[in-house]
Amino acid sequence: MDLGLAGKSALVLGGSRGLGRAIAQALAEEGARLRIVGRDRAALAQAANDIGRCGVTVDHQVVDLSRGEDVDALSASVNEVDVLVLNGGGPAPGTAAAVENAAWRSAFESMVLAPMRLARAALPGMRRRKFGRILIVLSSGVVQPIPNLAVSNALRLSLVGWAKTLAAEVALDGVTINGLAPGRIHTSRVDALDNAEAARSGRAVEDVRAQSRANIPVGRYGTPEEFAAVGAFLASEKASYVTGAVLRIDGGMIRSI
């Protein structure tokens, strides 16, 4: 299926590894021109080189979303972006009662305000061209809160409310805004969470993983490529009637309807 992404301009936050890199790869394979950003210069350069082997232009830029000046500089360069993928690293585990005010403020700046600012900067160009796709990489915690991930559960859910509101405001201009809620997709982030849970509970990490797999109807963790395929579709012309949604890529793990 031709997704109509050839020649489109895409910006992927956190594009050097994990889910961001997988989405960047999927968009590149559809012919999109890419820019990937992240904090690790060496990882970005390696990812850009690897992704570029499919024959598209892949630029890379060091950006730390917790630094206001970095967000300002990036915001000034997104007016011609057709596909904006808002993705960032997850916060440290922790219970809701234990998170200090400073940690909430810091996480809010990078996880909520920075993506909102970038989206606002990209929207005028998208609306003028009558085409735009904004994808937000969320977490299954926005549907079914995950124990010991209080900051993620709270702040990612605030993005859902913002995105739903914004989607209705820009729909007539050909701009769609959707969220992706990954379940247990096998990335280094999920490995780190499994290790943290093993340490917290005093169990072996393989026991933690076995319990997770037992709670997933398909019986396994998902792959980044499976996740990214859904993202590429939502970024496409074919998905023009899907907006304001949160799609679950979770193997059936989330129990609620």
C-alpha cells in the first residue's frame, strides 16, 4: 500500500533509539525526508546513517527537551514539517506520593510543555498546506495506569486531553492529531522498567517478564517494528479520517473497553 508519504517532511523526537527510531525507519521506508533529534550525538549520527540506507535524506540534531533554548531553536525550524512525531524518554519510576514538586515541574517542562510548543510552531504551516500529521507516543498508562509510574501516568494523560481538544480545532484544515499507546514493546526502556520492578520486588527479572507475558493475550512482547507500522499509517494520507484518537498497540494487554 502506498501511504503517500514520499517527499513529505518528518521530524521525529527521540529518533535515535527505541520507538522513535522505529517510527523514523518506517517513515523513511515510505520515502519521507527525515530529521531526527535527541540528546545523544553519537547515537543520532549512527541512527541517521543506518536509516539513510533506504535512500532518503536523514538529518539529525542534538536537542534536549528539558532545555528551553533547545526547544526554542527547534520550534523556529518546524514550519515546513508535514509529520511531527512527539516522542520522549520516560520518567523514572516512582509512586505518586513520593514525587517531589521539583520533579513534577521538571518533567512537566520536558514531557508536556515542550511537545505542545513544537506542535504550535508546526501547525501554521500544516494548516496552510492543508496537510499535517501530529503523532504523540504515549503509554498504556493513559488508559490503564501502571503501578510505580506515577509521573508518566499523570503527565502523558494531560497530553491526551490537549490533543483531543486540538484535534477538533484543526480538523477542517487537513491536520490530524493522534496518540499511540504502546503496551509491552520490547525496547531498552521496557528492559529498564523490568529490571527496576525486579529490584523493587526482589524477584528475578525473567520472573517479571514471564508475569508480563502471561498478562498479554498474544503471549509476548511486541516489536518496535509492529508499533512503528501503526505510526506510519497514522502519518499517511490514507489515515485522513482518523483524528483525536488514542490507538493501543498492546497485544490486547489493556483490559478496558
